[in-house]
Amino acid sequence: MRSTNPIASLLGSSPFKPMQAHMRIVTECVAHVPALFDALIDGNQEEVIKVKDLIFAKEQEADDLENDLRSKLPKSLFMPVDRRDLLELLDMQDYIADTAQDIAGLMVERDMTVPEGMGEPLRVLVRRCVDTCNIATGIIEQLDELLEMGFRGREANKVDDMVRELSAIEDETDVMGMELARALFAQEENLSPVSVMFWYQMIQWVGDLADYAEKVGDRMRLLIAR
């Protein structure tokens, strides 16, 4: 009898298919983060809650797929990829969605009024971090082609170029994050210590979106190297 489990169906052709499906959901989750900050900066708390719900729903969808994939992934794969490498790559992908959920949760759980002068730099940082997630998704989409080419040749070079681009943008976000942190600390006298602490955490989490996206690229580079 043919299985009706979507993961089993995907794994029947390639263990990479559900990995790609998971990363697409992660990207859909992160894609809502700019709207979340737009609503916060504009003072629209109703929209903040609405977008938070969208992020939480997508993060749950990603979690469900991840858990199913972990339970269905064969112990041994007749492929040039170690099962542990795939699971570590899956972890990095899932951390991106988890971080988006953390950001949305904090924004709703407490009053995160944006400190003066930080609104626009925040918008820029958030969108640039989302750019890294989109590039990471593009890298994961190359898995099938890499397999066909034996993780060598033109496709491997293409992925390496994408990883380099991803790393360069992640470096940009590091600089943006440090500049925002300096702007935050410059206003310490006008903010409560708790507000400074939570905003510093928020800036760190936004940067983590790009950091985990870069780790996805780094894991792919390791797959190719092996």
C-alpha cells in the first residue's frame, strides 16, 4: 500500500526534498519580520499582534516538518552525504524560524517602544538580515543539482559563490547591529535599564537571523568539501 505521509513521499525520491521544503517554510516565516518592525515603529500594536500570529503559525509549521523529517530520515543513506550532516543543516535552518518567533514573542510580551532615532536603522537592518535568509534558501535549492553533479563542478562553484555573498552580507549586518547598539547605549540616561537590556537583546536576535543563515551556507560548504 502506498504511503500517504508527505515526508515518506518526499524521502522516496530524495532526502533533500523535505530539507528544501522546510527551508521554504522558514523563509516564509522570516519574511513577516519586516512587517512586524514596521508595525512597531508605526505604533500599530494591533498589526504587531496580527503579524506575530503569522510568524508563530509558520514557525509551528516548520517545527512539525522538522520533527517528522527527523523521525523518517533513514539511519543510513546511500548518498555522498552523512545523516548527521543533514540533521545539523536542518538544525541551522530551524534556528532561523525559532529566532523569528523569539523576536515576535518579545515584541508582544512587553512594551518595546522604539528609542528615538533607531526606527529607520532598524528597518534597514531587519531587511538586510532577511536578505541573508533568502540567499540561504537559494543555496538549499541547489541540493538536487549538487547531487546530480556529485557535489563537484559548476554547481559546486555556484554554491561557493553564493556562500561568499551570504558571508559578506552577514558581515554588513554585524556592522549595522553594532551601530544600533551604540545608538542604544548613547541613550542610556533617558531609558530604563530594563528597556536597554531588552532592546540590546532584540538587536542581537535580529542579527542572529543573518548569523544562522550564514551557518546554513557554511554547512553546505562543508557538504561540498566532503
